[in-house]
Amino acid sequence: MKKVFYAMVFAGFLATSCASRHTQIVDINNPPLTHHTESNYGKPSDIKVQNGVYPLIPLPYQYDALNRYIDTQTMYTHFAKHYTGYLEKLNKEVAEKGLHNQTIETLLMNSGKNMPSLRNNAGGYYNHNLYFGQMSPTPSPQPSGNLLEAIHRDFGSLSNLKEKLQEAAASQFGSGWAWLIRTADGHLAVTKTLNQDNPLMPEVEMNGTPLLGIDVWEHAYYLRYQNKRGDYVKNFWNVLDWEVVSQRFDRP
Ligand code: MN3
């Protein structure tokens, strides 16, 4: 929107200065406006990628659906550009290396630090599927069932868990993720990873099955929140669908 504003101010300035010199307003040769306004992003279902081993998982809501907390432009760029970028690079790399028969989870478990590009692209694909899939314009505000019990057992309360996740998100230096995971022994834990690393991968702070992931890359929040990562994370709770997280916990 800032660009539109500046373009309008600039056009207005030119119009005024030209008019004041009694000259005809001619083509002022503005560069074409290549940005999108809120109304012309199209739909997430318009986005297509080249066929490959791993499919594009559709965004389960429109770009503006979470706009109160996560702005439309961020959602568009995040899904249509960042996410599809990881997916296309992943599919290309998997095809080149002949790694056709692995679930994405197995691929992550086999992506050591000695394969940084596979680690980045496979993580970028998996992490964003998890992230987009857990948000909703009509979220369940509370966990339920087994997850709720486990939260009380392992953190005392939901607000303690949220605080732990906020701390992890705030203390992740640079780009990365904050996670709620289920460890191999069935407990809940909070951890964080660098870049597109993921708790299923080797050589991370703590291993486990991801249940909830908070993207703290600047591309996830900077347009609206600038340097205030903490505000983004606090608002993230307003779009997190705890029902999705509760269901993930129940999966084997
Ligand atoms: Mn991201």
C-alpha cells in the first residue's frame, strides 16, 4: 500500500507542477506498477507448480482470510512464492538424485547437515504445509482431549505452554522456527530450529514429531509487524486452530 501511496503522491506532484506551468499533462512515463493490490492477488487455487514427487498442498483459506492478524500480501507471498519455491526446488532435487520412494518424513529424517540444499527445500516444504494447515479464520481456541491432558501434565497449563513457545520464537536468532513436539516417549516439548530445519531431522536441538510450528522468518511477519516478532507471535494464537494440533497429537 505504501507504494500506491507514494505513486499517487508522485503523480499528484507531477500533475500539480505541470499544471502550474500551464503545460499539457503528457505521458509521464511512470514505470508499470508491478505490485499487487489487495484485490488482485487471485486465489490460492490459481497457483500451479510443475508435477513432481511431492504435491502442492492447497492453502485451506483465501489470502485475506487471516487479514486481521496476518496480512493478505504476506499470505500471498508466503504461499505463492516462498512455499512453491521450496516445493519446486525439492521436486527438482529429488528427481535429479533419484530419491523417489520416500515419504517427506523419511526424507527429513535422512537429511543431514551434509546435504544443506535438500535439508532446506524438504524442510521448507514440510514446515510450510504444517504451518498453513494449522491456521484458520475460524480456529478452535483451545486444545482438546489427549492433547489438553498432555499439556496440563507437561506444562501445567496452556498459558505456560504459550509462554514457552513465545520464548522459543523470540530467542531463535535469525530465521527459523519454534515448535511444539511429541518426543519418542510420548511427552510434549518445546524446541526451536534454525532456517528450515525441523525436529524430524538429524542434528537438531531436540528430536520429535512436530505438532505445531511457528514460522519466525521475517517473510512470515515483517510487512505488518516489522521488527516486532513478539507481536506477530502473540497474534498467531488468534489464528491457530487447536483442533488441528489436537488431531496431530492423536496420530501415531
Ligand atoms: Mn516461511
